Amino acid sequence: MLAVGYAWVLPAQEGLFGMERKGETIHWSIPDSLLGRDLMLTTTVLKAPARTTPDYTKKYGHPGDLFGPIILRFRKVDGEMWVTDPLYDRHLPATSDDPIVNIARLRGDERLYDTLPIVSESDGQTTIDVSRWLKSNQLLGLKPVAFELELGTEDASRTQLKDVKALPHCMLTRKRLTYRPLPFMTPGRKASTSESEWEVGICLSLLPKHPMPVRPSGMPYFGITQQEYQTNPLRASSRSLMKRWRLELTPEDSVRYFQGELVEPIHPIVVYVDRHTPARWLPCIMASIDAWQEAFEQAGFKNAIRAVKEPTDDPNFYNYDNSHAYISWKPSGQSNAYGPTPCLASTGEVKACHIGIFSSVPDLLQLWYFTQCGAADPQAWDVELPQSVMDELMKLVFTHEIGHSLGLEHNFFGSSLHSLDELRDNDFLSRHGMGSSIMDYMRCNYALRPGDRTDLRNRIARIGEYDRWAIEYGYRIFPGKTEEEQERNRQAWLKQTAGELQHRFLGSNDVRAQSEDLGDDHVAFNTQGVENLKYLCSQPAAWDSPDIQSLHVRQRRYQYMITILTEWTKQVLMHLGGYTQDEAGKGIVWEKADYNRKVIDYLQSYVLTPPEWLFDAQLVNRLELDRTTLARNFYDKMMPWVTDRFADISRAQCAGTEGLLTLEEYVSSLHAALFSEWQQPATPVSDLKFEAQRAYIDQLANYLQRSSNHSSHVLALVTAECARLLQEAEAYAGQTPPGKDRGQALELIEKLQAIAN
């Protein structure tokens, strides 16, 4: 670099475009052969602003976050270089006489982003001045995501171009940006009062000349929607393109591939792992990426995906180069991770993929393991779980997020295949795992009882048969001379294999497709799960807290037990007025009364009859928590789910199918369980039962206050139930001596009178 007065000169660089920089002036020389070609623009956060108070709710705004892609083109028009936005929101047939297609063609397929001055034209190249564009254009910064990052306006006077580079496949720009605080308060947050400084890396890369063949999106895969005009000649309809990576073969390897040999794609999926990732988790992340290789082998590829640690000694590696898939580690209080599928709107090809892992994920994992496997594995009681256990739990999270980045949607049916006895059998688990899919929210094996012996890998979810089948569905190359013939062969394969239960995908309201659940019988499995929680509550060693750190850990675990009891009860309640899809997937089968009565028995055993074992005063006091507040919060969260089933039970009942639970029977069972003490004067009502009664009556009031949302059948029954409760409460209070029980009854009478009025 040569000093020239107060400016400086960067030697000319040859890359995707030729580049020269003199002081603040930057020229790009673009080969005319690349004019009109699609280019991909991404912005990556390299340095985030300092925060005096960490915001644990923020998902984005961390170093390593990538935004985009934005697609653009350069075109020469009337002596200027136009930067345009190619629109891929629709698909028009190349030739058609349909009137609607001809009308649609009247709309252009490019929008103008900006115009740049042409400096010179010679030798098949056009040199343009990009100084202003690189520094001030809103696309080359954080403006497109200003809402998500809660940014005010950019202070353009303080924007700095720190570095510009030309690489053979892309152009890189590093910038420092300053944003003013938002002038208003966003919902749920305090208004920002300080400026924020960011450093970002911008990458502009050339997309392949020949686009990836599109595939219609099936339910296992995320898709991107386009309008199309071929299905119906009278109106536009939509088509969904599958989001997937481009895996292609050489002509020689194609021959071997169709002969059944495993072959390596031309461009495998290489995922670089952030150099700042803690050393203890690095092997877990690498193994989670490599775990998908088996699925790609089933699709006919070897070495199709692999993990590589970000190099520290390669001067030409830049983590904001959008040709690199990347996993970034984010110091944050958020217990989460995400696996995005950023793609090209033209084809659905996944490009520029940055996966995020938040450093507080282990906190959530130890809560899962303690509450779901603590009864079978006393190691879960330790304040810090063994490294071997945490490794498997971290693999669970990473493997799931990698699956999303490969295009896979959640499949909440994957956890519903096996019985309680099967998931207690170590040999069965070794062969089949806990379920068919890592893409379910299936965490740990809470079918296990105290004394059950299983391998560690059989207590935690892993890649299953559905996942391998889904990768084959999305990535296998099927024989055929044309794309249409290949697609017909793929659909024929799908028809042959999709009927198997372990390959099934459900994205509907089928009661079997629920998150955070396990097994083929929610009542049986969740009864076992709750019994395991009762066992944990009875073990003093599980709650030993000799210091403040261990006390905080125990408090979090105990509070998560309340959360998971609520979650398990919600899963069981979904069967009231719930349904399953028939085998053809075209109709529904309502849940029968016999099973629904088992649901009511579960509800009476663990919720309506207060769980004294969970809110045990000795345990709660030991943990230095407030029992009344905990119980009140539990019932305030639980009762909306109990009463929300009214509408679904009524809907099923009105369908006319025989053998269903009636709403009258459900409401009667709730009444009998919650208010049995009122049948005998002066019978004490426990503090916990009172909280359940109060929360239930509050929900009945809510039903009548939003009456327009419910059927007359439901409203009439709720009104009658409130009148009955008022009559019984007044009788109970009138025959109960002054004291706590009478005072509680009078409080409920006041609520019921307000409803009546």
C-alpha cells in the first residue's frame, strides 16, 4: 500500500471483477460476459455493539449472523450501469397462448435498485465507480433487517469502508456502521437510548450460470412459493419449490451412481465451525454434521456432507464469504439454536447458510435430562451433568438444526410409533431408537422407570429411519432423460415407500403429531412421566443444595418440573375432541369416549386432585420458593387448556359420530373433581384445591366474555354450570363457620355473581 498525500492506493486486484482503490474512490471492472448474470449479496455481522444490559430475548444481532441472500444484476442502460432486482415470484411458461399468461408478461421481471456511473469501456470490460454505492447504498448494510435488529436511522457521516477485496468467486467489503437509537418504543421492550456501532462483512458472489433443477416441495421439506400459470388457464395458482442443496455428479459418476455405487458429489456440503466455539463442544458439533452422512449414503452419495473447523492460518478464508456454510457460536442467555434455509427464490437452492448456536443451550438440556431421565439415571441429579451425557444432549440439538438447514421441516409424528414396553427395552432401542425422526421435538426417554438399564444413546433422541428416508426423497437423483421423467420416477418411488408408518409425515392437527411428547399412547406415557416426577420429588439427594450455585440449579429444575407437568397434561388433553387422520390421509377419525375417559382419569389424578407431592411444603421451603405463587401460576396456566377443550368436544359431538365423549359428561366430571367438598358443609378445601377452583371459575368467566367465538351449545352449558356453582357455593358458605374455607367460598361467590350479572 503506497501513501499518496492523505490518500492511499491499493494495488489493482483481479478477482470476480477487477478492482482499484485510490483513497475513497473504488472502481470495479466488470467483464461484459457477466452483465445480466445473477449475483448473490449477503451481509454478515462481524462485530456487534456493546450492551450494558444483555437482552436475552434477541435471536439476531450477534456476530456470525448472516442476512440475505439478495439477488441482483448489473446491466448497461443508456450510458449507466443499472443495478437491478430480478423478480422470481412467478413462473411463466416459455411459450403459451393463454390470455392470462400474455397479460402477466406485461409486468416486468426486474426492478431498479440503483444506477452507477460508467468510467470506461474497453477490452470486453466495463469499469464503474462503486465508491458511493459501497458506502451508502442501503442494501449493503443492515437496513433490510433494521426492524429485526431494532435500529434507527444510519449515521452516514460515520460510515467507514474498512476493507475491500476481490476474490476469484466474489467481492468482499468490510464496513463499520453507526445507527441512531429508535425514536419509539417497540412492543414489549424499552426504547433504546444509545447509538449502536456494527461491523459487517458484505459478500457479492456470482451464481451458477445454469440454475439447479427445481423439485416440487413435499411436506417433509420447507418450500418457497411462486405463482404459476399452467395449472389453470383462467387464473394464477401457486407452486412450492423444495428448499435443498445442489448435489450434482460428473457424467462418469452418474453412470456409476445409477449402477448402485456410492459416488461423491462435485460440490459436497462443507460446514465450517466457528473457531470461537468452546473446545468441549467442538467434537459434538462436528459429529452432529457427520451423522447425516449415513442418510446421504442411503440417497446414493458418499462424503456428501462434512464438518471442517474454521481455519486460523488461511489468509484467504473469510467467514462472511457466502460460499461457506458456517456454524457460529453466540454468547447469549438464550437457550436456543437455529438452522435456517436461506435459498434462491428462483429454484429453492439453499445458499449462504449460517447456523446459530446460543451458549446457554446446555442450561436447557440439563433441565430436559433431569426431568425426563432423572428417575432412571441418578447422574442427572448432579449439579453439573457428566460430560458424556452433555455430549449426547448437545448432539441432539445440533443434529436437529442441521436437519433444518438441509431443508427438513418438523415431523411431530416421528415420536408416536413405539409402545411403553418397547421404549424400556434396550435391545429394541438400539435397533430403532426412541422414534423415527430427529426432526420431532422428541428429547429424552421418559418411558424409563427407576431401575431400568439402558445405554446412554437410548435415552436421547437421534437420527431415525424417517430422516434417512426424507433425505433420500429430497436428494436422490432418479433416472430419466429429462427433468420431467426424473420427477415421475421420484413420485413413483414415493408412492411405493411413503405408506410405511416409519416414513409418515404429519403436519396437521392429528393428536399423534404433537411436540415434546413420546410414544403411541399419551395417557400411558405421560402417566409414567408424572410418576417419575413424583419419584424425583421424594428423593432428598436430588435436591441437596450445599451452596448458592447448587440452590439456583435445583430451583430451575424444580420449576421446570411444573412446566413439563403442564406440557404433558396439554398433550393428553388434546385427545378430548381430538382426531387422527385415517390411513388414506383423506378423512379424520374422532377420538372415542373410552380413551377420553382415560384422559379424564389422568386429569383428575394429576391436576384436579392437587399434586401435593409437587407442591410439598417441605420441598418448596428447602428450595426457598413461594408455594402459593407457584401453585397459583400452575393453575392459571393449566386451566385455560382444561376449558379450551369445550369447543373441540362440542364440535366432535355435533359431527354425529357415535361413541364420543359428550361435553356434558366432561363438564360434569370437572365439577365433581373440583367441587366435591361443597357437597358436605364445613368440609375443608385445601389451599391448592382453592387455587384450582379459582382458576377454573376465572376461565368460565372468560368464556362468556368472548361469547361470539363459541357455539350456543358451549355457551348454554357454561352458563348453566356457573349458575349451578353459584347455588352450591352459596349453600356451602351458608353452612360453613367463619374462617378460611368460608372466606374462600365468598371470594368465589363474588366472581360467580359477577358472571351472573
